[in-house]
Amino acid sequence: MKLYKIANVEDKTSLLKSLGVQSGGVNIMASKMQTHLFMIKNLPTPAVNILKQDALSIGAELAVPSGVIICEKSHYDCLLIATSKHLEILSRKELAQPFGLKNVAMELKKFLKQTSYKSRIMGILNANDDSFYASSRFSPKIATQKINEMIKEGADIIDIGAVSSRPNAPIVSQREEMSRLKDILDTIKEQKLYEKALFSIDSYTPKVVEYALKSGFSIINDITGASNDELIKLAMNYNAKICIMHMKGTPQTMQHAPTYDDVMVEVSDFFEERILKCESFGLKRENIILDVGIGFGKSLEHNITLIKNMAHFRKFGCEILTGASRKSMIDKIVSSKIEERLAGSLAIHLKALENGASILRCHDVYEHYQAVKVWEAMR
């Protein structure tokens, strides 16, 4: 007899089938193969005690502060430790319980039906001369050549913008933004480059966005997070996707000592509100992409927390984009110039993929393509 421990398996169903497990038992066993951790914030003390007993009764666990049993405070934070099977049972059981446990049950249900998306690489092309990474800047004359290079290197999406969103970036007029982009957009349309890859317009200016959509673009990369109704309407009218990014403040103010009571709660609440807003215009979740906004009004600690817990945002059923390519958070972990941050970018992005992201927005397309292919083979 030989025994060895195996790593966490993403496709549990396939593993069980490869062993010859009967079809009726595959789903049952798969639901027992992964442990989930849920931080539950500010839960009424009676609810904590009820949930604790219900969790224990089915073999799950609820980690609680020591004062809960004697009700020292009215509300507590707690940690639920459960398998997918436990979640199925608790999400039914707590629906009949008082003290806000019905809401807990409804939230747990969201994690039982999560959509999986194929990993995709989004290459960055900037038509302005002040983006934070000089190697991403291209004039209209050589932009087409660079687009074709990125597609050949493995880019599924090309994200094109003309206004820098780095900290303290200058404000650019609509006229200036359009003048920087027009020749590139016209070339993409004339050469039908949109048949080779998807194109994303990195802009929150409605007239610029509409011109791009008319030129064959199919994604609106909106750093203002669908704050402008006109962009949502454009996504509807052109059957395009919209990427909702979270940003605290504006590029001119976002890094002025950003603070959060809990960054996960605030970003999650923001997404929930913006998704509901998009749905009110008729936009479906399959046409919504979420971006937590690494470096946009976040400290290093905030960025790391969001990446480590990115799986939480899968509950919304939308694709998740991560864009940490060559950003300064890498320099804050290990001193490095922007030209030296490729390895750090890959480390962050692969962790993001592991935790639920599916789109990687990056400057170095081929290196990311290679890393993702190797990562996928090891899953």
C-alpha cells in the first residue's frame, strides 16, 4: 500500500469519474471535497449562537469570540468553516431562522451556483504619451503593428485608451482624447481587426466610447464604475460588455491616504449596487465584468486583501478582471523599478486566476500567455 497527499483539485468531478465512481455519488462526494471560509460581519448575538449550533450539528464549524455564549455584546464577527455540502444544508436550514439568518442563507446560496469563465489575456495599448509605463505607449502609425503583434503573442482582448489614469494624472478634454484615438479606431474598423480579437475601449467619455463601438469594439472599460448612465445605455444599444471598476476618489485624489472600515465589504457593496443599476437598464450579468481596481484608491494592504479574497466576487456571476501589471504595489513588496516588475506582475496575476479572476490586463502579453498556459496545465 502506498499513500500520498494530493493538492486541491479544481475539477473535482473529473477526478472522481477517473476513479470510476458511480455517477450518483460524484456530485455528492465533490461537494464534500472543498472547505470554504466565510467571514460574517456584525451578526446579532442570538443569530451567532443559533448558527454555531446548526453548524456543529452537521459537522461544520463557526469560530466565534469567547464572549458570545454570555452575550457580552449585541453583535459579533464570526468565521464559518464549511464544505460545499455543509453550505447546501445551512442555506436551507437558516432560511427558517430569525435574527437575520435568512439573509445569511441567501448569501450562502450565491456561492453554490458560480459560473466559471475561460482565462483570457487583455493586452494594453496606450495612445497617450504620459501613461505610467512608457513601453505601453504607441503612436497611431505603429499601433496597428503592435496590435497584430499582441494578437500573435496570445492576446484575446486589446484594451486601448488615450487618457492616463495614474495617480495625479492631468484631466484631458473630450476633443483631445478623440484626436489621440481617431486614427487608431478608424484603422481597426477599416482593416476589420476586430475579427481577429476583441477590442476594449478604456474610456468613460460617452462620445469616444460610442465612436469605438461603431468601429468594432465590444467592451467598455469604465474606470468610473458605471457611474454615467450613458455608458450603460451604450453597452445595451451595441450589445457590448461593460467593465465596472472600483475606484475610491478620482485619479487626482485616489492615493491620498485611502481608508476603509473593511475594503472587502465596501468593494462588494459597490459592485452589488452598480450591478443592480446596470440590470435596471436591461443589461445582463453575462455582459458585466468586475474589476476591484488594484491601485485605484487602495494601500498595499488593501490590494493584497482583495487579491487574496477575490473568490468572494464570483458570487455575482460576472467575469472578473485583474490589472496589476507593473504597478507600484510590487515596488512596495520588493524594491523595483517599473522595468523590473514583470515577475511580480505574473505572481499577482496567477494568484488572481487561482482565486477567481478570468481576465488579466497586462503589458507583457507573451509572458502572460506562457504563464497562464503552464498554470492551466498544472490545475
